[in-house]
Amino acid sequence: MSVILEETDELLVAQTEIRHLKNTIQALRDEMERLRFEKDEAVSAAVSEANQEIQQLRATAGALRDELESLRFDKDEAVHSALKDGKDESIQLQKTAQAIRDQTDDVKFKYEDKIEQLTRHARDEVKELHDTIQTLRDELEVLKNQKT
């Protein structure tokens, strides 16, 4: 009987060991499944996070493109406005310069006329004075001749 008992004990030990090994295998499978699930969750979260970041970067790039285009438009508009203002100012300055030239010419002609009139008047006065001097000399000569 002892052989039967020993065989039964060995069988029990073997069955117990088989059950433990099956339990260990099941625990390892469960752990492996849990790790696979966690890995899949982590990959899914990383992909989702990356997709969100890509969308944010695309939105940022679009906003920056729009802002750049707006800045270009504003710059072009400012340049156009500055050129127009410069051209308008140039035209205004040309008109002002022409008006000043015209006024200067008018003043010059008026003063030239005035100088010519004054010169003519002075010449006439000098001639009249010469004539008066000559007349007085003639009268003085007559008076001198009458006394002698």
C-alpha cells in the first residue's frame, strides 16, 4: 500500500503542480493581456495627443499665414498711401513754387517799372535843372553885360 500511497501522493503533487502551473500560466496570460491593453491605451492616447497637436499646429500655421497676408496687405496699402501722399505733396509744392515764381515775376516787373519811372523822372528833373541853370546863367550874363 505504501507504493499506492506514494503513487497517489506523487500524483497529487503532480496535479497540484499542474494546477499551480496552469494558474501561473493564466496569471501570466492575464498580466500579458493587461500589459497589451495598457500598451494599446498608451499608443492610442499618444496618437490622439499627436493628432491634437497636429491640428493645433495646422491652426497656428493658418493663423500665422493669415496674419502675414494681412501684414503684407497693410504694408502695401501704407506704401501706396505714402507714395500718393508724396505725389500729392510734390504737386502741391510745385504749384506753390510756381505761385511764388509768378509773384516774384510780378514784383520784379512792378519794381522794374517803378525804377524806370523814377529814372525817367530823375532824368527829366536833371534836364529841367540843367535848363534852369542855363537860363539863370543866360540871365546872369545879360545882367552882367547890362552893367558894363
